[in-house]
Amino acid sequence: MLRCIVRLQSHFGNALSLSKVCPRNQHYKCAVRYSAAAAERKRFYQDVSISQGEGGLYEINLDRRKLKTPGGKLFTVPNEALAIGVATEWDAQRDTLKFYTMHLTTLCNTALDNPTQRSKEQMITAALKFLETDTICYRVDEPHGLVELQKNEWDPVLQWIEKRYDVNIGSSSSILGPDIPEATKDTLRQHLNSYNFWSLTGLEYVITQLKSIVLALGMIDRHLSVEQAVLLSRLEEEYQIRRWGNVEWAHDYDMYELRARTAAGALFVHLSSESSTVKHKLLQD
């Protein structure tokens, strides 16, 4: 059984908290469970490790306690790379556990528990509905400066995705938004169907953060960086800030938080799509 101690740092997270910690004399029988009841808790473990269990799935261990989801399932992930990412989040916590900094853990829980009991097809349909209200498809017709800014910054991304997937999307300043052709929806549906359930969970999270399936796919396909995607999703807000000013610390905090959530979602998509495991060199005498 593989067991490796993870000593890394992480910048990703979401709000979760512990609701039950097993007594020390029941290490082998109990598992750590947590919920969204609180934002922080004192750290109760020293070592974080991963182990490979039944079916080749990977488990997270806090000391000798196995992690469980809020729904009571054994916390397991499909590959070692994602397991290391989750273990990193737990190991990066210091005296106080800040569950809102643990996005990968949260996304794994969502995939494992599936609290809304949705199918893959339902998730794809929900993702495609964002096309009808996509951030970069809705344009203003005034002021002139913002009109030009949207055209200069958003049009290249639209042109990229239309060429990348051979579809037509377009943009509109009408309150009804652009009229998305059914052929476009069918093509993107076929593409999204190539994602597994876990990856769709991460992609939907990214889409929700950016309010845009176009920007989300641009970032997942590595056409856009996290910073670019976030800035493009906030284009109108940034324009107004430059024009009227802002509360600097609040703006910076919001920007960094959105970057962290978006980056974590993109990382989750790539890690949950990874089929290989981390290879370890054999030490020779």
C-alpha cells in the first residue's frame, strides 16, 4: 500500500469545517467528517498522507484517520496527482484550519456526494445554458469607451472559440442576448460529453466563477491564463473602477479570491482528467 507524506503549500480553497473527530483510541475504525457548519477549527492532526485503497483509488489520511465526505462516504480520488493536491491543502493548514482555502477538497466532496443528484447530461445542459447569458456575449451600446474596450478585449476570445470548435456564437447589446444556433449547442454538447463527471464538476465551477463558458473553455484549453480570464470576466467593473475609483483593499481582495477559486477549478479539471500516477524512482544501493 502506497503511503507518502505530503509537505507542500497550497493557495486554493473553499469553506468546509469538521463536525466530528474520532477518539484517538479508535484510529483504525473512525474517519474524519466535516461539513459547512463553520469556517475555521483548530488543527487536530500532525501528519497528512495518502494511501492507495481498493480499486486503485487514493485515500487521504490525517494521522491514521481516514477522511470522509460530508455525506459520510470514504473520501477517495481517482489518481495520485489529485490525491497529492488535496493532501497539500490539508497539510498547508497551520494552527487553525481555514476550510475556505480548500477548493480542491470541496470539489472532490461535490463529485463524491453529488448533493443535487444530477446526471452527467444534466450538468452539461446546465453548463450550456450559460451561453444564453455569457459575460462576453452581452455588450453595452454606451459609453463609447466601454464599447470599444469590450470589442477590443472580448472579440478575439470569441473569434478563437468559434474557430477552435467551428461554431457561431456572436454577441449582442440586446437585453435578449445573442441568438445561439442549435448547431453550436450540439457541437459544444458533444465536446463537454468528452469530460468525465469529475472534470465536469470542476468545469462547471469555473464557469460559475467567470459567468462565462467561453472564458472557462479558453482557460481550460490554455488559450487564456487565469489572470487573463478573470480580468476579462470583470472588464466592465474594471472600466468603472478606472473611471470612478474604488476601495483599493476590497478590490484587491475580491480579485485575488476570484483568481484563487478560478485557478483551483481549472487545476481540478486537469487533475481529475489525469489517468496516470506519480512515478517513484527506485533507490539503488
